Amino acid sequence: MRNADEVLLVIDVQNDFMPDGALGVAHGDEVVPVINRLARGFSHVVLTQDWHPASHVSFAANHPGRKPFEMLTLPYGEQVLWPTHCVQNTAGAALHAGLDIPHARAVIRKGHHVQVDSYSAFLEADRKTPTGLAGYLRETGVRRVWCCGLATDYCVAWSALDARTAGFEVALIEDATRAIDLNGSLAAAWRDLLAAGVERVQAADLEA
Ligand code: VGL
Ligand code: ZN
């Protein structure tokens, strides 16, 4: 069992990010058994859910004439336009049924503001609005955050970077993630992660 000051942060293991989902991540389902095993080694596990209103600004369908995976300039910066995904209370937004973490303590839902996306579990895309996760982790005595889930180059990377900025030690468990990899986003994410001091580890490293 890992120390009480370490948390496993399981990001967006939701049906819409599975290979047959609305925003399918290739081999996304393969992280489920790996994460279930990892979670048994942590007394503290926190889950996240991407949790958008149907009218969300990140959906291409809400911008007439625009298509998924195009870019759009918004007041807070450049936004990828995504296929409609993880709409609040839909089956696609539900956690994968095979996720088996009965002792998970908290679920953070993000991306609920109509006009602002939130890849990060800590700070929304306006880079100002906190989700409350940093405060929750500090108040529960967490010092080190282990990140896994979907997708490596979007929600997992942004969460890991913001966890570093918030002052936590951070590791990203590479084989407990899968990537979208849009226009080189995976390589760019790893460049930023390593530069920020995020450790790149494999699930087996935690069992050693
Ligand atoms: C995600 C794109 C849009 C993710 C969420 O979970 O990585 N990616 N919304
Ligand atoms: Zn989303």
C-alpha cells in the first residue's frame, strides 16, 4: 500500500473516450484493468469526469459551419472543436462499467461552464477558475499525485501540469493512459510534462 500522502488521480475513464465512443481514444479501454490493479495499491483515489452541458462551447455542433477537430479562437485562447461528448447525465459521460474502484473518495466533474472548457482537473481553460481539487488535496494531506486515465495529451497532461504548478510532486503512469494525438499533441505534451518535472513511469514501477 502506498503512503497516505499519495493520491491516484484517475482522469476521465468514461464511455465516450472508449474506442467506440463519441470522442473515441484508440485502445482507451486497455487502461481499465491496469488502473483497477493500480488503485488497489492506494488508500486515496480520486476520479474525474468530463461533464459538459449540451450547449458547450467546445462542441463543433454548437458552431454552425464548423467541423470537429478544427480550431476556434475564444476569449481565453485557442480551442479545439470536439465531437459532442460527455454530455451531463448521458451514458457516454458515465464511467466505464469495468472500472472497479469502490474505495474512490471523490469525483471531480469539470467542463460544466457553458463558455469555458476544462481539460485540467485543477484549473479551467480560462486558466483562472479553480475546480477546488488543489484545495481538497492539500486539505487531505496529499503531497504526491499519480496521474492516469484519458487522454494522455489532453486531460491527463493538463491535469499533471497544473498539479505541478499547485506544488505537488507528480508522476504520470504512461501505460495507464492512451492518447488522442492530434497534430503532434502527444509529443508536445511529453515535452511540456518532462520540462515541468513530471515523472514518466510505468505501472510496473509502482509494484517494484
Ligand atoms: C478530453 C478532449 C475534450 C480528455 C476531454 O478527457 O482528454 N479531451 N474533452
Ligand atoms: Zn471535453
